[in-house]
Amino acid sequence: MIYKLQAKDRDNIPMEIIRKPIKNIYIRIYPPDGRVVVSAPLKMPAKAVKSFINSKKAWIERQHTKLSKIGERSLKTYNDGESHYYRGKKYTLRVVNGKSVSDVSVTEDEIIICCRSACTAEKTKALLEWWYRERLKEKVPLLVAKWEKRMGLRVSETRIKRMKTRWGTCNIARKRIWLNLELAKYDDLILEYIIVHEMVHLLERKHNERFYSYMNKYLPAWREAKEQLQPVIM
Ligand SMILES: [Zn+2]
């Protein structure tokens, strides 16, 4: 069921209400688009669900605004003038047709996409993704090398992949790390956090106390980075 939270001075916030065999109601807000999911006990009356949601209205609005900042991406048209993120900063897309070579460049506040022929949305998107991938391919080996030295271990291979549900994965046996292409849009601390997280798996497979003590030791700011990638829950 979809419920729309009436909000003042902004668009209403749609939220999905899911009934579950749980004791207490909770709300999750997911980056990067600020999707709101309310999990409610099976028998909780609809009226009580709505009044709970409304009592958390200020918090929901705040978190939704914060978490949807980086997003807006599923609705991208790749038209000139649209906003796109790179390293945690918002840029305006400039699409330039009919250049002698296709290329992507970045200025203080613009990402400029030049196309050899007419820039279709597909072509612009492909060029932008290629460019994101190239930027990560430059940066990731440097960060991995830095952390190999600090942690005293070796990564055999890193790959940049498009992944739907994970920011990174680690194949422990093969010492191979895959990173989500989306990370190009986030700031450097977040990229570093995912790399360190995956590398810590080479020391500890599970997300247990030992794992987090390594995280605290190597990258104390990891919590701050994680907060920007995880759903917030109330
Ligand atoms: Zn993990």
C-alpha cells in the first residue's frame, strides 16, 4: 500500500507500507533517492499506522531531503542542464553536439559531454558512464595500493561493475574486489570506505566485532561514510 505524507512547502512524500509479522512499527529511508518504506505489524490498525507516520513527519522530511540529495538519478534524461553528481558534488550537464571527437570533461561546476554526431540520451549516458568508470580506474588502484601497504595484504584484482544491490563485494579466496560504478558519484571518503571495508574482509570474513575493530583501527571515519550509504531507520 502506498501512503502519501502531506508535506508543507514541498511535494508530498510517497511511502510504501508493508505489513509484516513484527512487534513494532519502523520506518526505513533509503539512499540514493530517499525511498520511504514503513514496516507495520500485521494487526496494527491503519489509523495507528498513519498517526505513527505523522508523528515522525519532521524526521521523515529531514531524512528524505538528505538522502535524496545524491539521487534523482533514476529519472535522469541526460539532457543539457540536468544535474549530475561526481565525487559528492553536484554538476550541471552540458551536452555539445557535432564535435570532431566524443569526449567528456569537467570544469568547476559543469560536466561537458561532446558527441561526434547528435547526442542522444543513450549516447550521453554511455559517455558519462564511461567517464565515471575511467575516473574510478584511475583512483581505485592508488587507494588499493595505499591500503595494501597499511594493512599488509594483497588484492589480486579490482573491477568496477554495475551492481544493483551492493556497493562492493570481496571474493576472499581469490582476493578480488568489485566496486560499484555508482561510487564515482560519491565523495572520496565513501569510495575509500568501501575499499577498506572489502579489504578488511580479507582479514575477517564476517561482520563481527573483530571486523569492526579493524574498521575502527584503519578508518575511524567509516561510520560517517556508512551513514550516507545505508538506509536510516526509525
Ligand atoms: Zn562486508
